[in-house]
Amino acid sequence: DRIATNCCAGTKGCKYFSDDGTFVCEGESDPRNPKACPRNADPRIAYGICPLA
């Protein structure tokens, strides 16, 4: 199950990867102060790994 997000909208501190495990990007948006980001999902992103708060 792919997640629908992009690097801009992804949560800051989370790392996003493609289906084969290749690093795509780190999230850029702080959940407490979200960035204005496009709503389109990055088709390369399959899953994310986020640190526990």
C-alpha cells in the first residue's frame, strides 16, 4: 500500500523511500506549522519511516 504524499508535504524528520528501498527525500513540513505544498503525490514515494516523538 503506497502512501500519497510528496517531499514538501511529508512530515519533517520522516524519510521517504521508493518500492525498492531507494531513499527519495526527507519530509519538509512541520505538523505544527505546515508548509504550503502542492497536493499532488510523488509517484516515487512508496513508504515513509518516521522517528518516534
